[in-house]
Amino acid sequence: MLRIIGDVHGKVDWAIRGRSSYLDLVDGCTHSLQVGDLGDAEVYAVLVDQVDPERHRFVPGNHDHYDHLPPHALGDFGLSTLGGVEFFFVRGAPSIDKEFRIRQGVPWWPREELDEAAFSAALEAYGAAKPALVVTHDCPANIAPFLVKPAGGRTGEWLERMLAAHRPRLWVFGHFHQSWSREIGGTRFQCLDELEALDLHTPG
């Protein structure tokens, strides 16, 4: 079984809106995959101390601390398996608060989105893998308007190209802080809210 967990934003040991904390969620399962925006270097220190990186991983988002990623972080993209569930992942997203962060001196990471060469490689790998399950921080560009006005950026457009190349059975993402699900064109899209969890035994 694989538990997929929504954005955390540093809430590793306290709950929000009646939901369990991140540590509670990972303690309650054998394997987990968090969809990004997990936290900063201080949060990662808690992970290193208390959470097994072989069983609990995360796909970095746009508000993860790219200078201090722990061993729990997956790479840029690729095919992986956790808890007997195979999935394809792609990290990153554009930050709608980028300009504010830069003006106010709040950390912002230019690496929050992959570059064009990495996206091209991701598209090729995705087309070869043809996965049943996709887990990303952002979502395809044509899915974002169902949730909120898109922030632009490369990620959604490249994820849309991936979707055009192959439609998985299930696509799980976070980023938008909403609980939402809809089947479109044969693919079930599932957006997880903060600290929301989805337990999977198979991708369907």
C-alpha cells in the first residue's frame, strides 16, 4: 500500500483543520509519497531524525528548500515504485508569490521548475514508461483552470504535453490546496489538499 500525502508546508508535527500531522500520517502506513511543498531545512532535519527515507519519499514542489534537500527527496522525474505501487513523478511548479518573495527577501529557488532540457528528457522517459499512475506537484495546464487561475510557467505546459502523449489511469497532484477529483478523457485527476491522504493499493 502507498499513502500519497498533500502539501505539508512545515506542518510535520501538528494537525490542520482536524487532519493528522505529517508525522501521524507516515506513522500510520508502511510507505508514503508526499507531493511537494514539504518544508525547509528545519523540517528536513526532523525527517532525517524520525522518518525512514527508504519507505517515505517526496516529490519536491516549488516551496521546498532546494539547497538542503534530504535523502527522502526524489529526483527531477522518473519511474519509481513504493509499497508495490509503480508511478511516474515530475517535480516542481511555478510560484505565484515569486515577485513578493524576491522583494521581501523570502527564500525563492530558481530551480523550482525544471529547465527545457530536463522537461524534454522527462517527456521521452514518460512516453517510454506509459505509466498507470502519475504523481506531480503541479498539474497539466488544461486541468489547472478547474481549480484556480494558473500561475503560468513551464511545468503545466510540459505536463500537458505528457498527458497528450499518454493518458494514465490516475494523476495525483497537490499545489492548489484543494480537495478535488474528476475523470477527464479517461484519466482520474486527484488534487490533494494540505495534509490530505490518499491510500492506494493499485493505480486504478
